[in-house]
Amino acid sequence: MAITVEDKIAIKRDNDLKIKEQGYKVNDWLPILDSSQMRDIKQIKGRMSVMNALINIAFDAPIYIIKDWIAAQKLNNFLSATEQELLQKDNYELEEQELNSLSWYAEGLWALMWLTEMCDKLVAEEYVSDHAASLLPNLEQGESNRKIDNLKSIRNERELYTMLDYYYRLHWYCVDGRLNSYEVKLNEGIVYERRKALEWAFNRSNDWNNVEMST
């Protein structure tokens, strides 16, 4: 059943209350999110797969090995244009910003692992779980993509929207604190990366490199 405007208003109200109870600042005027078409499990698994592979480059994995693994697992179609360009480089050509961006993939991937029910919780105050890597293909050990390929379901649209709305409102709090120089009790990087992944999953029109992240 599609989420109605009334549903979204109720979700906003509940999330605002939850955020206030945690002692964080809320913007009562922050609007509800637009309706969209949620991605299917094939697209979500494809994005998870390439993110899991590319993270390894941030930890000194040779790019050519990651590139070959992605091709062998038939995942090239799930790469963004920027990721395709990155895979044409040698490791020594990578800039610090590119490596930093790849290392943050872990948080967006954790959000998609929640969406595919690989984990039960997505706690904004905590970094990705230490056991996350054990749930995913280990490229260093030569594993195939079976652990992700075998995923069968994703959470329903209402669950996704509720979590996305929550991170959207937390993101506003992080940005407001940064702009107005007050202490924010969250890591903005965690909130940003998870919101980006959830926004991408919720809206098929979002290109991975151009996800709408305004607050």
C-alpha cells in the first residue's frame, strides 16, 4: 500500500518526537519528503556489491584486482560513472578525497544492509558494526558475491520511508549545528552517508553521484 501524505505527516511527527527525546534540535518547518518509486532488490543488491568491492581500494587493494572481480561477478552495470572512471586509474593516482569517499562507503553500505534485513538496527549514534564485514563477500580471500546474491527480500516502503525521514531530520540537525557553531551530538558523516544510501534506494530517479541531499 502506497504511503499517503497523512502517513508522512504522522511519520514526521513521530520522528520529531524521537529526535527531541534524544536531546537533539528539531526543525518543525522541515517538510515531508516527496513521493517516489522505490528501487527493487536487484538494484539494491548491485549497489551493495560494488560498494563492498570498492571499499577495499581505500585499504590498499590493487585497483586492477577489484576491477576484475567486479567484471567476473557481472556487476559492471551497477557502477556509477565516477566509479567507472576510478577503476581506470592506478592506485598511486588516487587522490586523498577519493580514498576518503570510498572509506565512507561502509556507512552507506550498512544502511543498505539494514534495508535488506542483514542487520536489525541502524543506530545513528554508532558506527557500522564490527561484524558487518563477516556478513559480506571477502574479496581478499577470493570469495564470490554469493552472500549478497543470496539475499531474497527488502523491507517495505513504509519502513524505508520512516528510516529515511529520520535520517533526513537528523541531517538537518547536523548541518544546522555546523552552520551555527553549536555542538552536535552526532557524526555528520555517518548521518550523511546513510541518508544518501536510503535516498538512493527510495528514489529511482537518483543517480548515485547526484542524490538530492538538501535540508
